[in-house]
Amino acid sequence: MKTSIATISISGNFPEKLEAIAAAGFDGLEIFEQDFIAHDGDPRDVGQMIRDMGLEITLFQPFRDFEGLPEPLRAKAFDRAERKFDLMQELGTDLVLICSSCHPAALGGIDRAAADFHELGERAAKRGLRIGFEALAWGRHINDHRDAWEVVRRAEHDSVGIILDSFHTLARKIDPDTIRRIPGDKIFFVQLADAPAIDMDLLYWSRHFRNMPGEGDLDVTAFMRAVMATGYDGPISLEIFNDQFRGGHPKTIARDGHRSLLALMDDVIRQSAGLPNSAATMPARAKATGVSFVEFASAGPEAQHLEALLATLGFTHAANHKSKNLSLWTQGEIRILINCEVRGYSSSAYNMHGTSVCDIGISVENASEAVERAKALGAVAFQQPIDPGQLNIPAIRGQSGSVLHFIDETSGPSSVWDVEFTEHPRSSKGAGLTRVDHIAQTMSYDEMLSGSLFYTTLFDMGKTPMVDVIDPDGLVRSQALASPDGALRITLNGAETHRTMAGSFLAESFNASVQHIALATEDIFTTAELLSENGFQPLPISSNYYADLAARFDLGAATLQELQRNNILYDEDGQGAFYQMYSRPFAGGMFFEIVQRTSEYAGYGGPNAPFRIAAQKRLMRPKGMPRK
Ligand code: MG
Ligand code: MG
């Protein structure tokens, strides 16, 4: 199946758009007329340039306000169409999209529209061209693909077909299964877009909020399954109007678009009866079973500070790497590595971001399949020279250039630690921390869709709706991704200004990604006691917070007192309860969180975030202010 994307979906000037589309691996593109008009180049040269890049022009669009016009407007519309036919022939494409009319003078009537399309079909056929009719969700008379299909059916012309666009169908809540009645050879083209569920004017929603399939809340998979059931075998093309993408990096947007199409088609194959699973071109989404390790790049006094912090958290310095300056700290199932190498990848991460998380190991059921899927979706494999005695564990580049390793029963975890590390004699009695509960990544708001697409296409993970977190100095958007059993949880936090806690972390660390790691305990009060014996310094929480907690929840006086004494925050969600406490910020705004979930609590303590952020900011020196 050919993949395609409309030039309007990508930022940049016309050549930049083309370059990004070609680099992402698309087979073709839709020329959005405005992009072409803004470009200063002869249409024949433009067509040649596109073909020279290995791309096909799959569609020319849009041609507006054609059908249903009274004379003399009708004749003018046909003249306009003939001019665009000239242009299409110069560019070298045979298909034009005609979207349903919004013209105030347009008259209704399926037969009238069908007659116009029949006549235009005659004119197009003389030149070997084809025309496709698309129902805009806000069209004056035609705003439903079922009506557009009736127009096309009655036009009865081989050169006239329908163009389907997932946004127009799904935004109006039209059942996509109605598409199954259309013969596949009468569907000339399919455009895809997703969108977040926002209740607003259709036109405004479409022009500003469309996003890549899988990034929004529309059931694009159900739409595409219906399309495939017709026998359609033409291009599938992205047509995305999105304010963030207009200002984004062309290559990132194109790469995300291509990834979204491949993942969508994989889902369609796996979900469609009649399409054999063996038609899949990549392994299924990886099943994550947990976080195997988190590796920090660090050096000198910062590394010593981090080691001291881990010691107060009850970690044991369990082993050292045989040939590298790399120490392993463990507690329960948690492994934290501190890498102080002066060459190689972690050293460049340290030079770029300071002390930061440079590598995350995800435990999966099958590591080689996970990396194969990641590569099929366009991820870049990560390799660095392997010393003798070192294991070659499959890895890819993750978000913000960090590395993701995949670890399964065969590649580790036990073998890695046994083969490459020697035990270190020291030990600690621990603080009851068992596993990594979640990893929180911070990014600029524009990168969040890309981040969630990365994880949800690679792993079997669902996403919760985005929530707003109030920082005293701005807004932070937060989105949680979790595997069905909670074995892997990742939260993405998008900062819009550098004055927020998340934004200042990005500025200080030059866009490092992991800002906090949450570690689970089964009993937070016992953990708090042990931490306090270890000299751990929790983040101090205001007494006003506890007064409010007493008003909000039915907690006994003794429990409240224990919460306050240990600086533990509390939340409930109807499923269960959540307890959380924090370390003080270190290395430019990173921190550890300690959590206890009871029953099926599924959140992350979102309601507490403003108070946690305010407490952290009280401890961090405001920029430009002298240290007290
Ligand atoms: Mg469209
Ligand atoms: Mg958290």
C-alpha cells in the first residue's frame, strides 16, 4: 500500500517540505495548491523535482466551490477547472480533489450535483485525468460521505470517484461502517487524520487541531478497516492541519506521520477478519514487563552527590562494571546505574545535559521483536563499540536522543549483571522500595504528541486524556501512558514556558528528558521511617496542604499526623488510594518520588502536583537571585 502525505501537513518552504517527506520514506505526496503557489518555480520543473526525489504526486488539491452553481457561475467554475487541469498535466498528476461546495450561491440537489460531475468527468477523461469528490464536514449541501457517494454513483462516470477523509466522517460521528457499501474501485483516494476529542466548531477544529492517526481520540482504525473491506488499494495519505506542526521541525513531523501510518496499517491487519495476521509486516506491539534499569550519566562531585542520595534512599552499591567506570545500585527489583565514563555515549550525554538519565532498559517479552518493530516504525538503532566480554543488547534511540535498551529472558537481566559486573561488598538494609512505578519525562509542549506516538506505537500501552498541571509560573500539560497491567508507566510533561519547574529543568539540562523517577513501596510509612534513619531529606510540604487534606478526605487524625510528619502527599480516585513523597531536587531539577498505590489506583497524584511544584520551587534558588 502506497503511503502519502499532503504538503500542508509539513512546516517549512516547499523544497523543505519535499525533502522531509522523501526522507521519512513516503511513496508520494498530495500537492496542496497554496504550497505550490507560494513556491517560485515552473510546474514542469516542480513535477520533475518531486519525481527525482523518488516521490509520486498522488493528488492535486483542493478545488473548491464547484458543484450546484447557477449560470453564469457554473460556466466559470468549469473554466476554472480546465485551468487547473492544465496545471495538473504540467505537474504530472492525474487526480484532483474537489471538496463539497461552501459557495453561498450553490444550489442543493443530488441530481444537479451529479450532472455537474458527469460533465466534468467527460472533460477530465479527454485529458486522461480523474476527479474525486470529498464531502467536507461543513459543506453547504453535501457534508456526509454517504451523500457524496450518491452524487458519484449517479454521475456514472469512470473518471469520477469518491475521496474519503477520516476527519470529515468521524468528526460528524458518522458510522464508518457505511463505507463498506462503496465499491473499492470507486474510492479514488483516502485521506487520514485524527483529532483530540474537543467539542468545537467543525471547521475550526479541522483547520487547527487535526493530528496523526493514533495521536488523537478518533477511531481512525475502524475507519480504515471499513475502507480496506471495500477492496480499496490506492494510496493512504495524511492530511493534517495543526498549529503546532506548522511551527514544528519538518523532518520530525514527516517521520511521525510515516510512523503513524505504518502502525495504523499494522493495527488494521491485526484487527480485520479476512486479513491474515501473516500479512503483518512487523512484530506486534512489544509487551513490557517492567523497567530493568535506569542509567545516569554523571561525573565528579555530581556523581558523588547522586551516590549519597541513593544511599539515603536505601540502595545498595551492589556491583561495579568489570571494565567501565559504571556502578550498579540496587534495591528490590530496581537497578540504577551511574556511568562516569569519560568516553562513549554516556560521556557525551553528560557533556550535553549534565547529570541526567542517558539510558533506560525496558524488560519486554521478546527483545529482538521489540527492536525489529521499532526499526520498522523508523526508529534509529543504537550501537556503540562492544568490548570483549560485553553483551550486545538490542537498543534504539529514544526521545531527546536518549537510549532505550530492550531486555528479555535471553539477553538478561541476570546474564548482563553476572557477565559484565563484579560484586561490590557493601550492602544496605534498604527502605522497602520494590520497583520503578513510573518514569516522568519532560519536554516542550510541542513534542508531546511525538512522544506519546513513539511509545504507543512501539509498546502495548494506552494513554489517558491530557491534564493541565498548574505551576506557580505557568501551565504544564501532562499525559500518562501505561501498559494494561501497569508494568510500564511513563508520564509525559509538556512545558510551555521556561519559568515553570518543568521548563527550567529543560533549560538547565539542555533538553534532557527524564525529570523524575518514581519508586514503589508496599508500605510508605515504614519506608518513611527507614529513610529517615538513613538521613534521607524529604521535600518539605506546607502545613496548609494537610489542613486542606483533612477537609477533602475522610482520614483519621492519626493518619493525617503521620502523613504530615513524613511529608507524604495523599490522593484517592474511587479505585484506591495513592501516597507519595519526594526527594529534594538535584542536578538542575531532577528528583525521586516514592509512591504507594492501594487497590487499583491508576493515577499519578495529579491534584497534588501544584503543591509539590511550589515546595520544590521554595528550595530552588530563583534565577539571578543571590544564594541566601
Ligand atoms: Mg480532506
Ligand atoms: Mg510522578
